[in-house]
Amino acid sequence: MTATDREQCDATDTSSCSECSSRSVKCQFTKETNRRMSSIKQVQDLEKQLAQAKQTINQLRGMMEKGTAMNVDRSTPSVPSLNLPEINPNRHGEQKSEPPVLKHFDHVRRNIRNYGRGLFRVPTLYRQPALEPSLEPAKAPQLPPKHIADRLLSQYHGSIHNYAPLLHWPTFVQEYESVYRNGSFQGQRKIWVAMFFATLACGTVHTVDRSELQIDPEKEGVTFKETCIRYMNTWTDNITIDHARTCLLLSMFSIELNYTASGWVWLGSAIRMAQDMGLHKESGPWPVIETENRRRVWWSIYAVDRIISLELGRPLQIDDDDCDTGWPCPVDDTYIQPQGIIAPLGQGLTCGLSALIPIVRTIPQLKKTLKSPVVAAGTLDTYNDYLRSLLHSLPDLFHVENNQPIDPGMLSLCTSIQSIRMFLYRHNLSTICSREARRDAIDRCVGVGQDTARLAARSMLAPSSPNQQQSHTPEFGEYVDMSHGSDWQRRLAAMYPSMSCAHLWRCTLFLCFRGHYSSALTLVRVSAAVGDLRKNNIACGRNLRFFLDRLTERLRGGYMTQEQLEDDEEMLAYVSGDMQGGVEGSWVWAGSETGMRLSSSLTPTSATYVAQQPQQPLSSQQAPPTPAQHVNGDVHMAGTGGAADSDEKSLRSVLLTEKESTEWGGWDKIAAILTGLLEEQQQQRAQQLQQQQKQQAQRQSQGFAAQQAQMRRPDGMAVQPPSNSLRSPTETRSVGPDGTSPGGSARISIANII
């Protein structure tokens, strides 16, 4: 129908239009409703136009700050419009419109099931459960000792289960106890056996007393992982929720051992299996426990995908448009019963996943924003407002200004939003940005480091939060929550993941760069508590030791001030940390050799960092380091050239060698360096304060002398002083040897009086 053929609505305020009246239907669009809907649409259009205008103004303002930035912005696409997710959406999924039920259609369904085999699969809700293969007695693995299994499961439940509750713990413990009562895995499903060993492998990573239990993640943990893979059949079309659980557990185990590529692959498998199961879609009705399990498994996979994507600079593997499943309930597993979910009133945060979901949902938009060369000031302000609102929607323990103690086991969760801020703010550290934008980025990153240090300090105030009292089978949880609850270091070390160690390292770099050594020492204390339990924490310490050596060379050498330090491109590259590991955010690799040429251009001595000898006296550091200490800006000790072959092999490996893991001196050495820098800083400030006070006293003394001289001159007449010592320089120049003026007059001129 063309525009001329359309009929206009002739409805009035009291009567329906003629078209609706002729069809005997109720008119929904009177003049009043038309006016109201038109006004709403106009307001929405105006709000959209206003937002676009603000964004354009902010971009133009950034372009006007510096000519170089303007040239870059002209050749690059504009900053994409922000589409930040709703903070508190419908957490239980949207009610979908269901098609009408067709009666007497059972025979059609049977025919579709039968003749559709080999072509397509029916939806997950309507699939017939397949018979899962069970273990034969001859092929069943040996049961681990019960006391070791108890301890490892306790460590797993007190750490990973906090923010990724993959298992319904009462059901899992019931099956676990049944297996040990029978004395073997006979009759158990193969996938359950694989999931059990994957859980034990993750428990080895979070075990503190490894020497007592004789447990090593790289030995016993890897053995558990290999056993898991042996009994997990991926060559099957009957995927279950336990397959997705097992793959995610293997992913987290690999990542904690710093095998990020392997963890990335296993995560992809977990996502595909979960999507094959339809976990990303709200469907049902399912039984109560199964509904909650599906939601918890999906959102755990979702959260890990977002975190790994941001931390490692990998693409997102889940599209938000494909996901509409409801959020899990923020209650402990014991309250999820077959008859329903019943939780006591006033219960604290017992499921960290419910607090983590709204935080990680900002990552997709953040990654789109970081594709722009420069993040405009208006965009940063928009993110600040959004993150502030998000923070207020979370429990009080997330708030930086709160002085209440934080359970050490919850510190990683509390600093997750700070990690989002760090990735956002440091993006403008690139050489593409203007000098002002880079300094502003440093200011913001230092603020994130200080906020993280405040949260870390609160975790050292008390052993554990009363809200963390778990209600489950006693042997799974009391070891972590009770035995070591009084020692924050042991509790934090058992529950702190590797990605949070990387966040502490980034914050410490910026705090040291700006001279906030006290806050840096707080974070170093947390990193020291984790120690070598996380492989990447060792690499963080090694990198930080190298950075501090370069920093002290410049500060103690006396040839660079703090102001000059922020214009030092070498130090800015070092403080940027793992920004240089990404394709889009890095800048140091421009002009570098690539491929086979890279192997010939690198020498082991110039590319391998080896810990230096103790710092030389200050007098020997007055000049920049000699070429013997530096080769192309890199540091090495004398006598390391003999191990060229082994060093060259270490350059090709992502992981550290045993020598590299120990030569940097440990976290105690870093704490000692920071303590020395802090003491020197305090001494310098004390000397500056004394000098200022001395100058102020001299100015006061000179002012008092001038005031006394003025008081000795009645009515402007000059009074001859006993000597010239109290005269002002002007008076001295205008008075002759005999005490009179050159003209012989005893009067003083008006100019001299002034």
C-alpha cells in the first residue's frame, strides 16, 4: 500500500476510529495515546542524538589537544558508541512465547525422531538420555588415598568452587563417598571418573602444605590430569554436562600452571560442549537442581571466557546475543534441594559467581573500546560513571572506602573490578597518545594501584569473614576455613588465582614508577604470600626485579628526576607490562626483526635477564651504567656467555627455566629494595623540609631586621647606624664612607624610603 492509499486515524478523545469500529475491534490508538507515544519517541530520539553529539564533541576535543593525535584520528575509525550492559537485568531469564500445543501429534514426533537421525538432533530438552558407558573392573584406575583425596577436594571447594560452582557439592560428595565405600570405581560412569580426577588436579594447585602431603601440581597434578583425559571420551556424540565441567576444570588447571595455550584450547572445548547441551539458552522446565546446575556451569564458563580473553588478549568465544540463560541463585549448594531453593534471610555472599557475572559482562564492550588508538576523555568518564554504579550494586566488601576486614579468600573477587579499570586506563599509555593523555593514564593507573592496595590491606586485618561459614559436609571445608583461618597468608595463598597475581604485578609497576613505595610494599606482601604456588607469580617477581633495577639506576644515579622519568620511553615501555604482548596495544615491536631474522639478531646475553650483584655505592652510580653492564639496554652479569646454547633455548620457551625462577632473589629481595627506596625517599623529604624551614627562618630574620631599621627612623629622618651591617643594599649603595649621602645631606630620599 502506498502512502496515498493509507487511511488516517480519525479517532477522538472519546470514540474509536471508523476503521476499528467497522471491524468491531477495540481501538488502541486514540488521539491521547498517539500524542503520548509520539512524545516518548521524540524524547528517545533526542536522547540518542544528544549522546552522539557528546561523543563527537569529546572526540573533537581530543583531536584539538595535539596535532599528532589529530592526524591519527583522521586515519582511524572513530570510537564506537558505548553499549554497556544493564547492571541488574532479569536474572532469571525472559519468559518466551511458546508455540501452541498440537494435539494427537505423538506419532509425528516419533517419525521425526526416527527419520531425522543422521540429519539433525532434536532440542536438548527433548532428547532421550543416552546410556553412558561404565568402567569395567579391569580398566578402572586405582583410588587415591582417602586422606589425600579429602584434602584436595577441600582445597578445591574452598577456592575454585567459590567463584565457579560447577558441581552441586552435596550430590558430588554423595557419589564420592559411595565410591570409597565400594573400594573401586567399578560401575561408575567414565565421565564422572574423569571429572573426579580433574577436580583432584585443580585441588593440587590450591594446596599450601605440598611437602606435608607430598603433592606437586606438576607431578601428581599432571598425573591426575592425564588420568582424566584417558577416561574422558570426546569421540562421542552424546555430550553431557559433565563433559563441559571436565573441560573447564582442565582449562583452569592448565592456566594455573601457566600453560595458557593449553588452557585456551580446553576452554574452547568446554564452550562448544556447553552450547551443544543448550546451556546458553533458557529452556525447560527442568528439575530444580538441574536448572540451577545448568545456569551455574554456563555462567562459570562465561566468566572464565571473559577473564581469559581480557588477560591474554584473545578473542571472545561467546557472543552475548546468543546467550539468554538466567543467572544462578546467590546461595550455597546446600540450600538447593529437589523441592526448591530455600535460603535463610540475611545470609551473606556465599556464591561469588553472582557478584562476578555483572563485572565480566562489561568486558565485551571494553574490548571494543580498546580497539580505538586513543580512548577519549568523555569515554573514560562514561566508564567511570558506569563502574561506579556497578560498584554500588555489589556487596559492601567491594567498596574501597569501606574499612571492614575482607576475608583473604575473597580478595581476588573484590579486586576484579579494579582489573577492569587497569585495562581501560593504561590503554592511553601508547606512544600514539599525547603527552598529557599518557600522564593522565599514569595518574589513573596509580589510582587503581592504590585502591587495590587498600583492599589488600583490609584482607590482612582479620582471619576470615563470618559470611564465609559454609554449611556442608564437615570434612570438605573445615580444613581451609577453620584450621588456617587465623593465618591470612595461608588462606590467601590457597585461594588466590594466577590472573589476580598478574593484576598485583601491574599495580606494583605503576606504584613504583610514581614513587608510592608504601602501597607497593602492601601488594608485594600479598605476592610474597602466594610465593611460588602460582607459576606466573614467579615470572611477575622476576619482571618486577628487573624493573626496579632499571628504576634505581635512574633515581640513584642522579641523572634523572621523577619528572624526566615520565618522559623516558624505555621506562614507559617497561611499566606498560603485558601491553606489549598484544597485537593491538603494543608499540615497542615496530621496526623489530621478525621470523628467522629474529633468531640471528638475538644473542643470549642481550636477551636474558640475570640478577645483578648487590647495588654499588652511590658514588659509583653517579654516571649512567657502563657498556659492560648494558648491552642494548639489557642487563647481564659477567661470565654468562658460556651458557649460550642453554640461554638460546630458554629464549625460545615461554616458561622459565629453573635457574631463571630463582636467580632474581625472591620477593624478600624485592621488599628489601622497596624498603630502601622508601627510606631514601623519606630522608630526601626530611632534608627538603629542613631546608624549607631554614629558608623560612632566614626570611623571617631578614624581615625582622628590616622592621627594626625602620623603627629607628622617626618621621622618615635617617639615623646613622653604628655600622653598615644593618643597612639594606640600597642604603649601602647610597651612603658615603662617612655615613652621609654623596650630596652631604643627612636626609634620605623618598625612593630610598620606599
